[in-house]
Amino acid sequence: MNVTVEDAEARVPVTIVRLDGDLDASNYEALIDKGAELYGGGCRNMLLDMRGVPYMGSSGLVAVHSIALILAGQQAPNPEDGWDAHHAISRSVEGGQQSHLKVLVGPEPDSAVRRVFERTGMDRFIPILTDEPAAVAAF
């Protein structure tokens, strides 16, 4: 998976993180590390562009959830804790939408990434958008 980063301006500064390739067990920790690195550099609002992600495994959900927690100033679950990291996702979904991370997916309704977010309920925690200018403006 390739990761590129760029800055955008809305009402607040927004960091756009573009992913290209599968997000799975082979690379999800690198994405968490990138999110923590960006947060350490001052990023507080992130648009995660997943239009170039054809496949996302459950470990990808852990990565996205971890970044949302990091951006909210919270401790991300340890990925080595296995199912505890997945249970943390359920607790977050129950808490409602957060405001520091949004995910951009393609407009097609059968997007694999969109389906993963909808089937797991993560779309109730992280806003899923299809239009980049509108997504940036939503911060």
C-alpha cells in the first residue's frame, strides 16, 4: 500500500491521507504509525482517502479506528491485543460519530470499503463521504 499526504484548508486545517492498494494485516500497523506521526506533527483533522483501496480486511478497521482515537487525543488500542481491539471498535460505534476523521470512498454504492464500514457499523462512528471538496469542507 502506498500512502501520500497533503494539506488542505477548510474552516480548519485538514490533512488528506491518500491510500493506494489493499489495507490488510500486512500493512495496517504502518498506517497507524503514520496517523500517530501526523498527529505528533500537529494534524488534528484528517480526511482518509480510500478511493484507491480495493480491499480492506478487519485489521484495516483497527487501523482506521486507531487513527480516529489518536486524532481525538485518546490512546489507541494495542493491535497486538487481537479481539480487544475489535471490541474497542464496538464501544466507539455506540458512542456516536467523532469529528476529527472522515473517510472518502468512491461514489459507487457497491464499493468494497464502503460495505465494510456499513456492515460493521463503523459508518456510525466515522463519516463516509464520496465528494472530496464536500468532505474537506465538512470539517
